[in-house]
Amino acid sequence: MNTVFADTYYFIALLNPKDSAHTRASDFSRTSRAHVVSSICVFTELADGLSRSPHRHLFRLLWDDFERGPHTRLVWPDESLYRRAIDLYDARRDKQWSLTDCISFVIMQEHGLTEALTGDHHFEQAGFRALLKE
């Protein structure tokens, strides 16, 4: 069974029926048998984005579902991972990668992942395949 990384882009698309990637994200969620890895940083970014939304309550539902999922894994960055992500962030001043992106890239590299549930072109810039790209 393959493993993919879930980016904030994926979770937002799942939660928002008006999102242009909603159908692709929902189809993946409903039909895929892949293992899904994400990070606490992605979930922090998602919670921050929903903090002023009337749909704020959906964060907890998604969190609980992901945390209990039999084919999901949440990575909690330790100091070493965080420092490697900061080094990547600093080294790629030519890119507009967020620190959360860099943490995701380091996690993906460490786990040998090549595909991400995202439409964010930054993942492609970093050498990964963006599965939700139009």
C-alpha cells in the first residue's frame, strides 16, 4: 500500500464544497486505500485558517477522524526535524516556501514519500508530485 503526505490544501478542499479541489480531495478520501501521513504543523496551519470561520468546529471533527484513522499517521516534529526545516527554509531564499512547507518536505524526504495531497506548486518545486493539481 502506498503512502502519501496530506497538506493543508487537502484538508481545506475536503472541508469546503466550494473549493476548486473539493471533488478531487473527496474522491481520494472516499476511494483511496493509501496510508496518509501529515504533521502537527499542517493541522496548526489548518486550525489557524479556520479560527475566524463559522466552520471552526469542523477542525475538531477532522482532527479526531485523522487521529483515530487506521491508515493515518500524525508526525510531531522534534527539535532535529524542526532545525532541518529551518535550514531548508534559509537555504531556499529563492522560493516562497513557508516553514510549514519546509517541515512537510523534510518529513516527506525522511519517510521516502514522493506524492502529496495538495495542489500547492511549492511541493512540485521541491521535487514532489502534487496529486490535487488541476
